[in-house]
Amino acid sequence: MSADPIISLRGVTKNYGSGATAFQALKGVDLDIAQGDFVAVMGPSGSGKSTTMNILGCLDVPTTGAFLFKGRHVETLDRDQRALLRRRYLGFVFQGFNLLARTTALENVELPLLYRGEDRRTRQIAGMAALDKVGLKDWWDHTPAELSGGQQQRVAIARAIVTQPDVLLADEPTGNLDSERSVEIMQLLTDLNRNSGITVLMVTHEPDMAAFARTIVHFKDGLVERVDQGAMA
Ligand SMILES: Nc1ncnc2c1ncn2[C@@H]1O[C@H](COP(=O)(O)OP(=O)(O)OP(=O)(O)O)[C@@H](O)[C@H]1O
Ligand SMILES: [Mg+2]
């Protein structure tokens, strides 16, 4: 692992709304993520996990404080610059899979490459390679409705890794899956972390899933309460 963290948050606050309805979801989050780490983010509902993930995913910005990615101050970037950073370095997986219906697995996986302007053949080769990594090469022409929940989430992971991101962000990726399917997803994330060197950050409510991670970050009331290292050793 390199000494410099790939991600640093310094005093990050996030306010939603203003005036009487204003709410501070993050109250000064400090967090360092080492390159190559596998991090589980835990904590009660409403403690700020998704708010933090959305900032790390460049989907949202802090109200105050600093977010450094590879030493670059993301909070100073405009929307377009953040989008470029997101497309180049980050992959995002959500609880609800978020696949396009009536669209094949391969076409779903190819989407980030389409946004990048890659040609059809490049998209297909990279798309099939990503589907192969998640064990779904033979399912490339199936639509989401023809796939199980676990398979849909694997397609979503293939879509997230098709651009070869440095960081994979997953917000409750097993939240809609039974425990057997959840373990399969965790094994896949572990494999991507170890063999492809992707830094993984995953929100989960389940200790069994967090046990797959190397580092566990506990949120409470909009702050990092505790960081446990070496859970997996
Ligand atoms: N867009 C928004 N507008 C207003 N308040 C919001 C918004 N998004 C989140 N919040 C509030 O911010 C707080 C933190 O929300 P967040 O989604 O980060 O929690 P969480 O830790 O992910 O919870 P959960 O485990 O339920 O997903 C909550 O009180 C929530 O109601
Ligand atoms: Mg959440």
C-alpha cells in the first residue's frame, strides 16, 4: 500500500436545506482511505454514510471542508471536472442495481464506455471482459428481467469496473439480496480488490458482510466515530 491515501476527507460538512428546515448531515468528517484497501462503512440509519459516499463519488459536494482524491482538491472542481474525474477513476454500485430495463447485460455494461466516446468494437471487447470477470459472460444478451437479483448486481458491478476504475464505491450492494447471494457479491468484491487492485468502499448494515473488509469505518451522528483496522488481517 502506498503511504499517501488515495482519498482524504478533512472537516467535511454537508447541510441539506436552509433556514428553519436546515439539517447538518455531516458535521466535520475526517477520513483517510489507503490505496488498495477494502473498507466497510457502517453505522445507524441517518448517520451520514450515503451522504459521504455521494461526495466521494463526486455525485455531490461538501458544504465545507476538503475532499482530496490522489492529492487533488475535488471540492474546488466544477461540475464538468468532477464528472471527468468520476468517469476516469470511479465506479459506483447501488443497492437497487439501477440497470436499464429492456437492455441487454452487455449494453448495460458498455454504457460508461459509450459516455466516454469509445467505438463499438472497443466497447464490446471491454464489456465482455468485464462480464467475464463477474462470471456472466454467457449471459451477455439477457435483459435484467431475465436475470436473478444476484446476477443483476453482478452486471452492475461489471458496469462499474468496465472503465478500470481505481476506486469502487458500493452503497449497500447486498441490501436487496439474500445471504447466499450476498456472500457471492462479497467474494466478487474481495476478488476485484485483491486481483485487480481496486480500492473498495462499501456501505453495509450487516456485520457478516463487513467482515470481508480489511478496514471498518463506523459513522455516528454525521461523524466518523471509530476506524477498525485489520479485521481480515
Ligand atoms: N437530499 C436530502 N435532503 C435532505 N436531507 C437529506 C438528504 N439526503 C439525506 N438527508 C438526511 O441526511 C441524514 C444522513 O442521510 P444519509 O442518507 O447519509 O444516511 P445513511 O447513513 O446513508 O442512512 P441509511 O443507513 O438509512 O442509508 C439523514 O438524516 C437524512 O434524512
Ligand atoms: Mg444510506
